[in-house]
Amino acid sequence: PTTIEDCRGEGPVEISFYLYENYQVTFGGFVADNSCDALYFKNCTNDADFTFTEYRWGEKDNEQHYYEHTIEDGTSYRLGGFVGEMYCSDMNSTTSFDRCRNNGDITFQQKVAGSEVHCGGFAGYGHDGFLYASTVSFTNCVNSGNIVAEPGNDCSSVYATGFFAFDKVNGKDRDGKIKLANPRFYNCLNKGSITANGKDAHAAGIAFCDNRATEFALCVNIGTLSASVPGGTSGPYIAAISCGDGTLNWCWWLEENKESPVFKCSLSGSITHCYCYP
């Protein structure tokens, strides 16, 4: 296992990229890709603002040497204030956060086509690898950074959340024999504004998790959420806590417009002892 304790990230950081078709951008403030290790963050803070821009070479006023690259179809982006991606091919492939805080803004406004964009205040993307499922846990954590993902109308899917942008966990191996720890969010607060604009857009205060066993307890969202799909055919999906599956217990959030509510607890799962104000 690897432990990162009492550490602080500072910035600002600007990431420029030059990629071709079917490439991948993975960026985390502390770890880019946690592939096969048990990774623990304790009492850490990210204060760095991350801005993602397209590739530029040369001077704009010198057209002979100035090259503006258009990102091709199929490129995917996994961006997090702490961890970019968890790709799990080992039983110990877990990532946990305890008493950690993200204060940094994550801004992705590069126009991309046919791509997936995942921006999370703490982690970008997690999925099962060869045999085992990824898992993640957050305890006593706060996101106060503003998360903005606006890749344009041609992007295939956009996820922007305060904590974990996207997780395709299943809680067991592919044979269904070994039960792994479920993703868990306990005593967590989102204060940042979340914005997702593009085709098939998802915005959530805490996380998007594709697993009904995900547990949310004592979680609070007081941040403003917005999502739009101009020209899109599905969505947008906006949720105060989880824009996906899961179990919510003793969670609460602020509702901007109680006459015409747009926030939802969960698309699928169970909800008990939850409160919406006013």
C-alpha cells in the first residue's frame, strides 16, 4: 500500500495537450493513474487550480509557424484534483481519502468531438480491470473547488462532480465469487459549483457511481449545479448527491427552486432520512 499524508498541492497548473485519435489524457494533482495498489490519502489538501487548454505551437501573429490542433474523435479525459484514474487489475486496487480537501478549480473548456470527459474534485475515473472491481472511499472530506466541464456539443458524454466523476464498479469479480468493499462516502461536503455542458451531460454534487451498492451517509451539498445538452438527445442529468445508483442515508442539500425542483437524489437506489431545504 501507498500512503500520502499531510501533503499540499499548490498551483496554478495549466495543462496543454496534443493528441490524435483514440488517445487518453489522465491527470491528477497527486497521482495520475493508480493501477494496482492500495492508495491512501490522509489529511491532504489540493489548492491548485487546473486549467486544460488545447495545444499551441509558435506565435499566433506568425501564421507560418502557428499550428492549432483539433482534437480527434475517441480521445478520453480523466481529470481529478488528487487522482486521475483507477484502473484495477489487482485485489488491492483501492483508493481512499480521509480528512482531505480540494480547494482547486478544475476547468475543461476545450472543444472535443466524440470523446468522454470526466472531471472530479478528487478523482476522475475508476473502472474494473481484468478480474477485480475498483473501489473508493471518502471520509470526512470537503470539496470547495468549482468544477467546469464544457467540451462542446459533439462530445459523447460529460461528467462533472465534486468528488468522483465516474465509477463503473460492480462489487465483485467477474465470476461473481468475491465480494469487494462497496464505494462509500461518509460525512462529506460539497461547496463548489458544478457545471457540465455538452452532449449527454451529468452534474452531481458528490459523485456519479454506476453501482447500486454505493453508500452515501451524512453527505451534504450546498453547491450550485447546472447541466445542459444543447442539441443533445438525452439528459441533462443533475443530482444533488449522486447522479447514478446508490443508497442515501441522512443526506441533505439546498434546493434552488422548490417550486420547480431539478435536483434528484439518485436515478436508481434507495433514499432514507434525507432532507432538502427550503
